[in-house]
Amino acid sequence: MNDRTHRPSGGHQGVPAYDVLRACEQLGQQTELRGCQRDGRLRVGDRVLGRIQLEAVGLRRRGRRPPYKSVHPRQQLGELERLREVVVGSRLEARDLVVHPVTSGEEQHRGGHAPGAKGEAHVAAVTVGETDVENHHVRSRSGEGPQGISAVARHHDVVADRLDRPAEGRTQRLVVLAHRDSHHTRNLSHQGLRQTPDMSSDAANALTPDERSVLDHLDEGALVDSLMELVRIPSTGGSDAEVEVQEVAATVLRELGTDVDRWDIDLEELAEDAWFPGVEVERTAAVGVVGVTDSADPGGMPALVLQGHLDVVPPGDPANWLGSDPFSAEIRLGALYGRGACDMKAGAAANLAVVRTLASAGVRLERPLAVHCVIGEEDGGLGAFATLRRGHIGETAVITEPTSGQIITATAGALTFRIEVAGRSAHGSMRTEGVSAFEAFLPIHAALMGLEADRNRDPDPLFVTRMPFALSFGIVSTGEWSSNVPDRLVAEGRFGVQLDEDPRLARARFEDVVTEVAVKDPWLRENRPVVTWPGGQFASGRTDADHPLVDGMSAAVVATGGEAPRRAAGVYGSDLRLYTGIGGIPTLHYGPGDMADAHTPLEKVDLDQLTQVTRSLVLLALRRCGVAA
């Protein structure tokens, strides 16, 4: 990194300079941290990376709500006692904590330090976005009043490489927390640190004053509260809690002033529909919930739908959660843990927060915004299907599934299959007198693996994986006694559907492979394997990657501080295919969380990312729906 120094002009002369003198090679590296905190204090020249000091950073509540009462430390107003500072800021974070000495003379000319000699510790450019600091201050513990830092924010400040240690009597410890968002470097190379993104440039300038004002009303505490409430409801598919979580969502939407349609889904009627997507769990009851905001066009088609499913998969073996309750919604190191936290109650909480933010800001939209809360997504899409069949549609839709910072414009499909293979039982000591159903299944398995390879030879470039259309066996059961030749085998799994492929053709290709194996095998020719298609039947779905909705979502992400998202395709089936297919609605996925965390033990979602995504969704809603005069 080149030696650079910058002296901003104008602004508040009382704003202190700041330096970054050293950084760990990897974000969150513990060795460096322990070295600089052995005596409980940070030392001059130390930089703390990761979220180690998160408990020391607080958020001013803006007077609208009582102080946050849960264990989440970022929501408490804390004091950095050992730094003699209090930092207040809803979008500042501890990973960019820097501490250095500043003399009284240097404090007056901000940033005018001479660069150090070549070979000294390198510096990273630290910036604080203008939109982050307009209403926030750094308070000094030395008795001075609040010091506005907006002057620093309006310049892309790059500070000196090195600052000589002044006399101890002239040292004042200062702290700067730079903007946190998806741009921030997660892995730092030996070649140096990437710069924190400059929020004073195009990204910030893309926001109008009115948009900034509305975004300031996003209540992060209420957002996290809402997510915790949802995660603590164990809404696995088919359970009573799946109904309970929908009732909670309906109550929230009513309290936020939306026109709520809450209805009991007629399961028998939907099951007779020719387009019924299938289910994999039994249900005796199911509830649909849609909330539509007030607008200058009452009764008009919503310009934007925000959709999220509130059902979750089972948590699995409790031992894999390392002693934690899978539905506890614990917060550790800036992430909220629990089944469904990532997939996809974080996205549902973000949708509710968009409505809450607009209501708090007193915004009346030109055209309606709709929030669809659905169930049954994990086992076929029952809730989305019921919602669309009830007539709830929109001009565009965003499903806030976890997307790892990408915009997903297409998803592959997935079909649940079942294969039954017959054998002939015999005593294990005389196995040649029988026919093992397991051995009869092996050539079927090999042929289907060949089919998988053929179907994945030339995938659409939207996919970032080498095998977007996987064929996997999830359950294989055979035999009843260890010393018997098994006379029956049942194999169940999922079969990936290619983009734009008719699921009926996909099923036919699968069955043809099984039939081809059977006709070549003497036993299987007379004892044909049986292929059925129970459970969820997900077609693929696609929205044109150049659709204005996609461009609008990308612009909203950039304007609120994120990098322009990559446009990609998901390898999983989702409700997108129902909204684009049955609903005819241009639809994309963009939501908080990493898909790699979905369905896993210790499932989690990063709360910083949750806030960033919610801000982007608020902005998208403002721009697509418009604000009434």
C-alpha cells in the first residue's frame, strides 16, 4: 500500500485526526488481540478486527423505544471505558476500532501528520459515510461535548502511515468506527488491507434527502426483536407452531396498519388442483397471511410484493447444537443462531421491518406494497400456491431467501422420487438361492449417476456451481434381518430440474433410465422397479436478468452501501417458480444470510447483513411504489 496522507479542508476544526497503524493479517485473528489486551487495555497502534469489542459499542434509541432488553449487546448504549470514549451510531461497528495518540496541536488540523518512513507499519484508509454520521456523534470522556464527525465523512480521508508516539502527557486516546456493510473485507491478504468503501461518493449521492430520512427510521432493535420472536416459534412443517407463527405475523401486520387478509387454507380443495405443488408432511390446518399497505391507489395492484416463508425444517439431532436450544435465538458475536434464522425468518423479519420503517417515517406510498407470509415452502410451496390461488398478486416480487449477497434471478427445480426394487429372500448362508434387492438396485444407482453427469455437462452460466442439477439419494432402506437376503429396497431422493425444463419431461427421462436398466437385467425384467413421485414437485423458475426489478434491486443495494450484487441462479427449488409461473410475476431472491448456513446445525444469520439488506429493501419499496404527494 502506498504512503498517503490527506488533509480535509473546511468542516469542524474540533474533529480529531485518526490513524490505523497496524492490522491483523486475518479478520478476527485472535493472537494479535490477546497480545494487545493482556492487561485489559488496548495499546497505541493496535487495531481490533472482528467483533471482539461489540459488547462495548452501543446504539442510541432515538427516543422512540425503551432500551433494548435482550442480551444483544449492540443494542445497549455502552461506554468504551478503557478508551475514554462512547461511540453512538446505528451503522457503526467494532471491527474497525482504531486507537492512537493525538497531541493537542495535531488535533486542531485533523489529518496533517507527516507520513512515516518507508517500511513502517502500513495503514488502511478508514472512511465513515456521510449518511452514517449525520445524526451521530463521538463523545469524549475528557469532559468535552459531542463532536460532530460529519466533516470527516464528507471527505475520503486517508491518513498517515505512521504517527510518532508523543509525550505521554500529551496523549489522548481516540476511537473511530468505520461503516460496516457487505463491502468490508472478510479476509485480509499479506499484501495489505482493502479500503473501507467510501460512502461519501456515488453510493451516498444516489440517495435523495427524503430517502435518507426514511432510512433513518429503521429501528434495528425492533428488527432483531422481531427475528428473535419468530425464531423462538418452532414452526416445523405440519406442526401447530406452523399455524402459530402465521398468527403472529398477521398480528404484527395489523399493528403496523396494513390491510390484513388472514384465511384458513382449504387443504383438500388445493390438493385437487391440477397445479398443486405437492407436500411432504401431513397437515390438518394451515393459515395464509397477506398484508397490504395503505396508498394513494387503494385497491390497486401492489407495485411490489415482499414474500417470506415461516415454516422451517426439523432441527435434527439436538447434540449437534452443542447444548443450545435450536429455537433459543441466541446472539453470539453479531450473529443470531437458531433453526430458521437463516432460512428464512431473517428475510421475513426484514419484510416486516420495511413496513415498520415506512410507518415510523409517516410515509404514504403512491401504490400499495404487499407482504406475503407463507408456509409449506420447505416441502413443496403450499403456502405460496394458496396465496396466488386466492388472487394475491403484484407487479413485481422479491422473495427474501438467503442469497449470500447475490441477486438470484432463476432457480433450478427439484422433484422428490421414490424407487421400489423387489428381491427374493433367502438365508444369508445360502444367499445364492435368493436375489438381493440391494444388489439389484446397484445398476439402477449407477445409471442414475450417469444421468446426473449428462444433465450437468453444460449448465447455464448463471450458476456458480459445477453441479446445479444434482440427483441425490436421501433415504435408502432394505432388509429386516442381518442374516437374510433382503427382498425389498426403497430409495428416496431429489432429482434436479434444469432451467426451463418441463417437470413432466424430467420425470420421463428419469423413468426411462430406470426402465433401460430393467430391460437389460434378467431379474429386473421380470420384476420391474416401481418409480413414483411423492412429496414436493418444484419446477424451475426464471426472471430475465435484465428486468427493471433486478436493476432496481441492485441499485438499492449500492445506494445503501453495498457492492453491486452478482446476478446468479440458485440450485434449489423455491417459491420463485410459483410466482413467475402461476402468478406471472417477475420475481427475484435477495435476502439476508448465507445459503451454506441453511438447514445446518447451529444455523445462523449475521445481524449486520440483516440490517443492510433491510435498508436496501426499504429503498426498493420507496422507489417501486413511489411516495404520495
